[in-house]
Amino acid sequence: IDIPTGTKNVRDAKLAALFKKARARLPLPSRWPISAGVDDNGLAVRLSGPASDFSNIDRVYLFPLTWGLVAHGAPQRHELNNSGLTVTVPRGEAALPDEFSGVMTIYDKDGAARSFKLAGAPLATRKP
């Protein structure tokens, strides 16, 4: 199929701004080491880093790549300590994969949101 597209590129400034805004909201690779584990309380994913990296957190949401790995409508808890951030979510019915991959979205107290791609963390059968 041949579809004529014209001979020149046309940039719409309004659309360019929308694309720039959308690109800025894409998840970034995690800058912290990731570990993941499962126990009777559910799936726990940990980002290891200095407490100062997580000091302004209001809430956190974890979105596993594997559907059904967690109970998606269940409350998600997060804990902060001197060595990082841990998010725990009740387990779903899906079989456990060998590795955890997903996205974690962190909302700061000022309302700003940051999302991070989490990939390749071996999934232990206990909390990290």
C-alpha cells in the first residue's frame, strides 16, 4: 500500500508539547538495587538506598508485569527505614515467576509522581 505523506515535515507545536509531557512521565530505570520476595504477607519489593532518597514519600503503588501476581485491588503498604523502601502487596492467584518485573510509582508529599521500571529481581520465597 502506498500512502502519500507529502514532501515536508509539519510540526504542530501543541502536539510537540503533549509528546514532551508524555515522554517525561514514562517510567525511568530504577536507580536503586531491587530485591523481591514472597511470604505469608504477600509480595514485598525493596529498593535499597539511603533514607534521604525516600524521605518525602506520601504513597507508593506497585504494578507487577505478571498479571495476578498480586491482589490488584488490595491495599499496598510501604515501609521506610535507613536502608530503603519496601512495598508489600497481598498475593494474587498467579504462579510465581522466577524474577520480578514491574513498575513502582512513588508519590511525594508535594503531589509529584515518579515511576521506575523494576526488572530482573530474583523472586525469593521470603521477604527481601
